[in-house]
Amino acid sequence: MAPIQALLCGIVYWLAVGNLPFVGLWSLQRPLVCGFVTGIILGDPLQGALIGGTINLVYLGFISAGGSMPADMALAGILGTAYAIVGNMGANTALALAVPIGILGTIVWYLRMTFDSIFVHIGDRYIENEQYNKIWRANVLFPQMFCAVIAVIPCALAAYFGAAYIQGLLDVVSGRILTVFEVIGGLMPALGIGITLQYIYKGPARVFLFMGFILAVYSGMGLLPLGIIAALVAIIYVQVTATVGSATPAIEGATEDDEEEF
């Protein structure tokens, strides 16, 4: 991997975790998108999307509640894809490497959340001194500069030196060890699907879950028409539920009025 490619990987990681407008948690941070962009940087976007999509399976049920970060899926997607493309590894092997990388990447998140509290006090001083035109520095400039330092440099170094290390390791280890990594990587999507079911398999959603599986297996339709049908069913269900919920209090109120008149 060329140094400029490693640097670009670091910049992509910063954009993914920096919470900048239009990028971040809901777009670039996803391993599928990170993998695709990393693949473009390394000259193989198709393989990048394939590997990133495989890594994304683990994070289908990803939830960051209350500022907690169970795993850094952006770092997992970028470095996992980079190592796989440079080392000419399969998607399952890359997945086995990406999961521990994602757990290690939480250090960046908690380091950022800890030191960003300093900028809040800087903003308070601007307000006390009536320097309102400088508040944006404490809100945007300083936090993003700090995020760039702790994101771009470690990710670029890990991509540059780690890729060479992985390539050398693959030249030394036997095929049996690689087979173990592939088996572990093959089990990771099942873990992600299990975590997702933990949140989906509740209440009325159970019926739609089984309907979706049956429709996907026996209809023979592709993902696009299935996704459109699922979206339409979800919209209809929300509309019907809202209509029933709004009509029930009105009926109860009418009954109470009738009783009072009687």
C-alpha cells in the first residue's frame, strides 16, 4: 500500500466518525460504504464493496444508545477491507480480522468524548467574554481538529504498516490457520443476524418477519421488489395503527357522554 493510499484511508475514517453534515453514522460509517470507498482508494471498488458488505452483516443490529459505542464499525470496515485487498484474502478471513479491530477502535471514540468536554469550557469562556463570534471554534473547529488527529494518524499508520504485516503473515502461515479464520468469519454474520432478531422478534413484528422470509424464499423476486413491498407494508401498517389509535379515544369519549345524558 502506498503512503498516499494509507493517508486517504485515514481521512475516510475521520469523515466517518467526525459527525460532519451528511456523512457519519447514517452513511459513510457503515462498513459497506467504508469498504466501497476503501476499495476505490486501493483500485478495486467491487472487491471493496463485497468485503465491506460482508463485514456489515455483523453490525446489522448496531445501536449506539446514550453515547455508548459497542464497536467501531467504520474502522472495522476500512482496515478489514484494506487488509483483505492488499493481502488478497477472502471475505470471511477479512471479517474475522475486522471484528476485533472494531472493538479496538472504540478507544478512539471514548478518547474523543473524554477530551471534547474541554472545549465546552472554552465555549463558556467565549460567552463570558461576550465573544459570541468565536463560539463556533469550540463547537466545530477544535473538536474536529482533535478528531482528525486521533483518527487520521492511527488509521493511516495501521493501514500502511498493518497491510504489510498481514501480507507477510499470510506468506508464512499455513493453509490450516487461514481455514480457521475463514470458519470464524463465516460464523460472524450469524452473530449479527442473531443480534438483529433480538430487536425485531417482538410483538406484531414477528408476523411480518415470517411473512418476509416466506415471500423471499418462494416468490423468486429480487431484493429491490422485496424491499419496495416491505416499505409499502410498513407504511400501511403505520397508517392503520395510527388510525385505530386515534379513533379509540373518540369512541370512548362518546360513550361517556351518552352515559352522562342518560
